[in-house]
Amino acid sequence: MVEAFAVASGKGGTGKTTSTLALGMALAESYDVTVIDADTGMANILFHAGLNDIETTLHEVLAGDEPVEAAVYERFGMNVVPCGTSLAGFQEADPVELRDVVASLAEDTDIILLDSPAALDSRTAVLPVVLADRVIVVLQPTVPSLSDALKVQEYALTYGTDVAGVLFNRVTDDEAISQISEQAERYFEGELLGTVPETEHARAARRAGKPLIAHAPESAAAQQYRAAARSLDVKHGSSDAVADRFRSAVIPDHP
């Protein structure tokens, strides 16, 4: 039984990768979780998960040089599939092959989290949103971030991907979050999953090569991520059905 979530934001700087791994660790307390770095052009997960020195990444799998299993690493209670950072690897990778990668991994996990590219400006960028069952929208409590996040929702709903909920991250102003959350409730599908405060722990965790929850488990941010994970109602589908759907997914030519 499996459900795939795309974690998306519509813009950079929202802490999307930090959120993906934190949610993954929190969910892994109750589920088998697989995190995939689907941002093949601007990969970050390998740095956040202490996988800087590995040889096989999603790039090699998407290029047809390695099997999926070779790029799966057990880290912090999760299975992590990092992507490489080289330009050559990006150029050789075929993003459409992500369908088969997700389909293969869906056969042996409960939850898949796809760390998605920040902007929906190419086939590579929109692919995780199209493949996922639902999208988790990460945004900061600002009007521009809200606007970019609404584009993610519009694109997801257009291609039949539901919205699981909204996660406010890097929150510094309680008054701003109150105002923006009212707009979010009005315009977004899904629930408000949580509000994660801005924290130096996030930067320190990346420097340490750990997810935030592993680096600062008692921090206010970690507690909010755990609360967000508890708020996420996981809807399991048939693994075989999900795998078949991924393999046959039609990828749009343009976002």
C-alpha cells in the first residue's frame, strides 16, 4: 500500500528540501518512507542527508547506467534516493525515466516523498507534481510566496493531482502568518498542516549533513514538523495499481 506526495513550493528559498526530509523522518516513525530528490537540476538532498561522497545517484539511474536499487540509501530511518549535482549528469539523465523509478519503489514502501523543483518551468520541473497522488505545498507567509504556491496548486489540479495541504515554513512574524493563513484557507485545497518557525537549526543541520529532526529533535521547528506529519492523512492505494499508473503517466510537453 503506497501513496506518493510531491513536496512543492513554486519558488526557491522556502526550505522545501528541509521540509521534505523532516516530514519524511516524522512519518517514518509510523510508515516505511522513501524520499526521492526529483529536482534533477538543483539537487540538495544528498547534502542534507550526509550523502556527499556517494557514487551512484538518481542521475545514473535516469541515464540508464544503474538500476534503481543502486541509488537507494538507508538514512535516518528512511530510504533516500539522492540526485547528483553535476551538469554532465543532468544532461545525460532522461527525466521521463522517473516514472519507472517511482513505479519500482512503490512496490516496497508506504509513502513516497518527491522533493520537487522550485519552479514549474519545464517538463522536468512539473513531472513530480504530475506523478504524485497529492501535493504538499510549502510556502513562506508572504503574498509573493502565496501567489507562487497557488500556481503549484493550479497545475496540480489541472493534471488530476490533489492537494494534501499547506505547510508554512520559515515563519518569523506571527501577525503575518495570521493574515496569510486566512487567505490560504480561502484559496487552497487541503488543510493547513502546520507553521514552522525560522530557525538557525535548519542551516546547522545542513552543515552537519543531517535532517533537521535528527540534528535538533527537541527544537520548535522539529515539533512543528512532527505535528504536520500527524496532520497528514495518508491514503494508501494498491502498490500494483500505483506502479502501473506511474509507468503509464502522460507527461505534458510544456508546463
